[in-house]
Amino acid sequence: MNGWPDESSYQLELLKSIYNSPVTIAVLDRHGVVLDFNHDPYETFGCSKTDMLGRRFAEWLDEESYHDAVQAFRRTLAGKPGTQSVRIVNKAGGHVDLNANLAPLSNEGEIVGVVVFMQDISEHKRSLNRIHYMAYYDDMTGLPNRRFFTSRLEEKLVESYRDGTLLAVCYLDVDRFKLVNASYGRDSGDMLLLQIAERLTRFFPDPGSLARMEGDEFAGLLTDVKSAEEVASRMDELMRLFEAPFELGSVPLHVSVSIGVMIGQGLEEDGATLLKKADAALYRAKENGRNDYQLYTSDFEHQALHKLTLQHEMMNALQNGEFLLHYQPQYDLATGRIVGLEALVRWMHPERGLVPPGEFIPAAEDSGIIVPLGDWVLQEACRQNKEWQDAGMTPIPVSVNLSFRQFTQRNLIGKIAGVLRQTGLDPSYLKLEITESMTMDVERALSFLRELRELGVGISIDDFGTGYSSFHYLSNFPIGSLKIDRSFVRDIDGNANNAAIVAAIIAMAHNLQLQVIAEGVETIEQVRFLQQHGCDEMQGYFGSPPLPGHGIVQLLDKDESAWPAS
Ligand code: C2E
Ligand code: MG
Ligand code: MG
């Protein structure tokens, strides 16, 4: 060896240098008893060298690494050294992860003990755990994420196949969560998600059976299920979890959820497919009006296809002029006179005949076709109303329904002003019907409604009572009237509760200087009730169904007698 007098003094120096290095080295006898340490191992074991001498090394081993560590020790004694990661419990009770290299110690050819070289890898382990956590958990709620859930689902599928049970994947989405964010701010949105996660954890207590997929979407897993009926009754239970309000700050907030459910059985479909189908069912639940669950059925795919066809047909229909408007009269409840008309779109399908809006408006909303269609409705309603006025009919306002998509267009005010200018209709003869959900984004709604008012266009809230009730904000909005939803009006006579709601809405609205119009009025009893409670106007089959333009002309020609005999 260069610079050393001989080989053995080189080896001696090398040993010294190793012995003095920061690596912790322990020498154990054949029974695992500590014979020596190269220094006081305070950092790892929390005690001095003298504390440790004469004691069994295994005393410090964590229960879980005990078995493997002993095996590695035995192998080393048998002449097969190796590396073993162990966890020790130090004097203070803390855990320290070590990477231990074991080497046999021989004396005159006989293995008399083991030398253990230890390296503290706790920090490394912690960062591995952090990476694992980030990859498999959602930061905000601490719930497993999509990746975790999907792999868990695969395992559970195999188990359910083995046990011959069913399994249900539930895909859950918070209804109108975006509007909560928009109205209350993102922090409140996060707070709401945390509270929802907490309620859901109570329902899906098994570790890994609940995940936050993204945004306001969660997925849950029901295992060991016997029948579809059982799944349905569990879903009823789940929906009931959302009956009690949540609390944002000190404001109680009612939130509903929609859930899509796919029942899995055997190994026919993998986890990803089950999730996709649960998602499709969720989509359907949303379409059907939210706040409900929907079990997946195979005809969804046909329906999706049907919808695509429908969207394609609607584009053509718009170009071919297949849409038309019907108008439903609105009556003053005190005088019985027609004081307004609601424009309701119809589709004259070349094969299917007259299609009601319930069958195509949702698809038009989804595809965005509602925007050009809505433009057409607005244009046509204004044009027709102006034409009637020019023909000498008593001027009355026409109401046009605005859909959510239209409402979010940036240039909407400009469009409306343009249509009024172009058709020559006085703005006071146009009313727009918006829904409660549009008022949730308070800022946007306020500025839009103010601009509309400046234009001179009337505003009413359609289907009032069915949506998110921001009555508090409503008082600040420049709105002209509320339309009480027909579901309340329908059983005024039969349901004392509904009667009370209708009476209360009328009183409240009047307090806020708003006009009230009841929709879906069909019977004389309903008319009487509304009159007694001072409701201003009504619309419904009792007066007249929606009619094509020429039907309206005939009705208005009769003028005063428009009110049916009462
Ligand atoms: P809506 O705005 O609440 O319209 C009232 C609906 O109630 C109309 O259904 C009308 O025919 C129906 N109706 C009227 N009187 C009675 C009654 O006495 N009893 C019952 N059971 N129903 C009555 P329609 O025409 O099928 O329209 C359904 C919905 O489609 C409308 O509800 C509205 O949300 C939407 N819609 C219709 N036309 C348009 C449109 O041009 N644009 C947009 N965005 N939506 C529209
Ligand atoms: Mg309406
Ligand atoms: Mg309505």
C-alpha cells in the first residue's frame, strides 16, 4: 500500500477511520447482546453507549420489524450477510427508521457475532410517505383520491367475486356547488366540502371506501351488498344525511346532492368501467332535476345516443324554421283581464309532430344550442308582440324564459337591446323570466338585473319556491314579480302546508313590493284561494292553455270576456 509501511497497518487505519465515522456501528454477540458501539448513539437510540452495553439489541426493535430483523441476524450468523430495514423505538418512545447492514464477525474462522452498520433513513422515509400521500390522498379533505379509490375498487371487485356478493359504486356530486363558491367565496366552498366529507365518512366508514374524486365530486363504495333493493335503501339513507343544513360561518345552508350508482358483480367489468357507468348515472340524476340518486341501467347508452341525434336534429330544425312559439295568457285576478302572455317554445318535428319543450330544452341546454334557440325565441316574441300592437291590439307585455346558459353570456344585455331596437318593441312590453338559481351569483345577477332595469325590461322569477332560496338577496334585486311554482298551486286545496306556503309567498312578496303571479292554476277553487290572499295574477289551464298566435288573436278579440265564467 502506497505510503503505509505494510498492508496490516493500512487495514488498521481504515478500521479506525470507519470506527470514527458518523455511521453508527454496533457489535453484537451470537445472542444479539450489545458488546460495543463506535460512539454514543444518542441521536438514534436516545441513550449512551454504556446504557446499551450488555442488553439485547432486540429490546429496541419495533414490534413490526422484530421478526424480519431476527431472521436477518440468523442468516448473518449462518454466513449470509445482508441488509435489512428496521424500525427502532428510542428511549423517548419515538420511531427511528434505520437501514442496517449486517456483517458476520469472526474469530479464528468461527462466527462469534454480528457487526451492524446503521444509517438513519427516517427523513427519507418521511418524504417517501409524503410523496405517497400526495399521490394517493386529497390534500384538503385528507380522503383518498381517485387513484387510490380505483385501485381499491379493483381489489374489492375480486373479493366480491370470491364471496359471491355485490358491490355498489356511488358517484356523488354536490348540486350547484359552483354557485355556493360564487355567492359565498371559495373559502366557504372549501368549508362546505369539508363538512360534506365529514358526513360522508360517517356513511362510508371503512378506510378507502370514500374518496374525493375532484372538485365537488366524491365516490363511495358499498361492499358485501346482497341485492339492488338493499342498495336503493342504503341510498335513501345517504340522501337523508343531507336533510340537515350545513353551516357556513353561522349561516345555515341547505345543500343537496345527486348520486349515480353502478352495481358491480363478478369480474365482467373492471373498476374504471364501473366508475364510468356510475358517472353516467350521476349525469342522468342531474338531468332529472338533481337531489336524487339514480341506478345505472343499460339503456343509458341508447339514451345518450338518442340525445346526440336530438342535438343534431335541433341544429337542423333551427335552420329549417321548425320552431314556433305558443303563448299562454296571464290574467289579472281582480278583473279577469288578460294582462300578459308567456312565450313558450314548441318544435314542429317533421316526423314526430309537435314536441313539448320538456323533451328538448334539457338537451339544448347541454349542447349549448339553447343560446341560438333562445335568441330566436326572444326575437320572435318581440316581433310578434310588436306586430300585434301595430295591428291595433291592446298592448300587453310578453314574457320570455331565459335559460341558465343564456344568462351567463357576456353580451346578453347588448343582444336584448339590439332585438328591441330592431323590432321596435317598447322595452316595457318585454319581461324576462329567470330562475332562482341564477340569483345565486349575487354580483353577476345584480349587475345584469340593474342593466335590464335601466333598459326598461321587466323581470320575474320563474318557478319560485323550488330552487335555492335566496330570499334575503331577493329584496335587493330589482325584480318586478315572482311566479309561484305550479307544484305549490297544484294542491292548494288538498295540502294545508302548500296553502300556507302560497299565502306566505304572496304576503312576503307584497312586503317587498313585488307582484305575484301563480302558475299552473287549473280550478276555480285555486282561483278563489288566490283571490282571497290578494295574489295579483294567474296563469294556467283554468284561463287558457298555451295557444298558437292566431288563437291568441281570437282570444284577445273577445277582449273583456277573456276570463272564463267564474
Ligand atoms: P315554465 O316557464 O314554468 O312554463 C310553464 C309551463 O307550465 C308550460 O309548459 C305550460 O304549458 C305549463 N302549464 C301552463 N298552465 C298549466 C296548468 O294549468 N297545469 C299544468 N300542469 N301545466 C301548465 P311547457 O310549455 O311545456 O314548458 C315547460 C318549460 O319549458 C317552461 O316552464 C320553461 O321552463 C321551458 N321553456 C318553454 N319555452 C322556453 C323557451 O323559449 N326558452 C327557455 N329557456 N325555456 C323554455
Ligand atoms: Mg316560464
Ligand atoms: Mg314556471
